[in-house]
Amino acid sequence: LEGEDPNASPEMLRAGEEVMKWIADYSLNPDGTTPNGNGYASGDFVSYFMALRGLERRGSSLPDHPNLQEMPYWLAYETVPGYYRYDNRNQSGGYLSLSPTLAFLAGHYGGVAAWLQELALGPERRWAGDPGGALAALLYGSFPDTPPPTPDLPLTRYGSNMGTVYSRSGWGADDSCFTLTMEPPGQHHTHPDKGSFT
């Protein structure tokens, strides 16, 4: 995808795009959630978003897939106000760092995704976490001089991946959040904690 081989096969490119579309269709729900926790959205999708960037450079419209466009909204509700991190549920650890996933989402969709990327940079606005995240930022990250505005989103949302109900008092650093998990136990990277809350 990234090479400039003059003998590159258009058939292989089309086949790759079909596989990538299948992942967007069936590994992401229409509300942008994955079957796993928030940490897996970045970790499991590292290669996917790098390949997606390659397809985009070849004229593919796959980055406009509606399930992909919803992903930053789900991840925004997973954040903990004022802590530059995700909620630590479902074996995800709560670690929010710059990743190829966030760099692509912020660069392509802006808005809420750009706000997430700003959170990943932390209060010092610097790269942290795995080197792949920094590499992604160098390749196609976009970092405005002024931080993006706090999102103006509804204060409640339902996540279909694990039956998660999110509620917040607001989107500022001093606000509170309450999350109720109603996942089926034993499925994917989840804990048997149906009915738990944070």
C-alpha cells in the first residue's frame, strides 16, 4: 500500500480494500465501538489505520466509512474528566497515548477526534507512550498551536459493544462521569463484571 512499485497489482489493492472494508463493517459497530475495551481500539487497530492511510493516498473512500467516523465519539465517552486517560475497564488499563489510531482520526475527522489527540498529549503537550504513536504523528499527525475546543456532546450515551451506559455532568476537567457496564461475561477481552460501575 505504501510502496510506489510500478508493477503493483491493482487486484491486490482491491482485495486489500475489501478486507479493510469487512473490518470496518464487522469489527466496528455502527456506534463506533469495538467488541473489546478502549485500549484495544488503539492497540489492535495500529496496522489497520496505517494501512487505511495508504488506501486513502490511493484514492480510496474507505476512510469515510460511517462506523469509522463514529469511533472518536465512543472513545470520548471513555475518557475520565481531568485525568488525560480512559476509564480503566475491560482489561484496557485506561492508558491514553498518542497512537496511529488517534493520529489518523484527528487528522481525518478533526473535532472530537482532535480533542482526544490533545488529551493524549497530556498537560505538557508532548508525545508519550509507544514509539509507534510518535511515528504516526510524524507521518500524518496534525497539531494546531491552539488546543481544540472541549466537545459539545450529549451528556449520556449507550455503547453497544458491552452494553455500557455513559453519563457525565459535563465535558470540562472538573466534571464527573458515571459508567455502568452491562456486558455479557466471557466474551472477547472483557471481565465478568456485568452490573459494575465506575
